[in-house]
Amino acid sequence: MAKYRVLKGLDYPPNKRAEVGAVVEDLPATAIKWLLEDGIIEDATKPVKVEVVEPVVEVPVVVPVEETPVAKGFDPEATDGDGDGFLQDGTQFQRPVEEK
């Protein structure tokens, strides 16, 4: 007897139900033609159709960071030239020398 894979849930006589993916072989012979035509069932001897969906990869938008006026003139490699324990004396970036 022929086997059919159910593609859409199906109620059929006598009081039976087949869910998507089920393989049945007791469908009424008079209904098989139109069930195949309407895409409700398919021949179970054929391989299952698998639709492969390629993932969509979004390219991130990189927004350049503008240098702020506060950062201009800052010297992370400053040295304590006068030996008073402070770097960049007399500027807004004056800071104590860090112990290393």
C-alpha cells in the first residue's frame, strides 16, 4: 500500500487525524489525487524537501569617535621635568606622578 507524508493537518474517515510530518497509508483512495494536487500530502517514498535559508549578516556601522577638546594636549607619556611630583604642570592635565 502507498505511503503519504502529511504536509497540512488532516482529518479523514473514519474519525482519524494526521498531523504535519506523519506518514499514513490508510487514506481513502478517492481523496489521494486531490490531496496531492492541493499540496496537503506528498509521496513518502520521495525525499523530504528541505528549504535552506541563508542567514542575513548585517555589517555593523562604525561611527568614528571625534576627539574632544579636553583630550587635546594631553600627553600620556609626560615626565616630571622639574621634579615637583606633578606632570604637565600649569595645564588642565596637571596630575601627580604615579608610583611604579
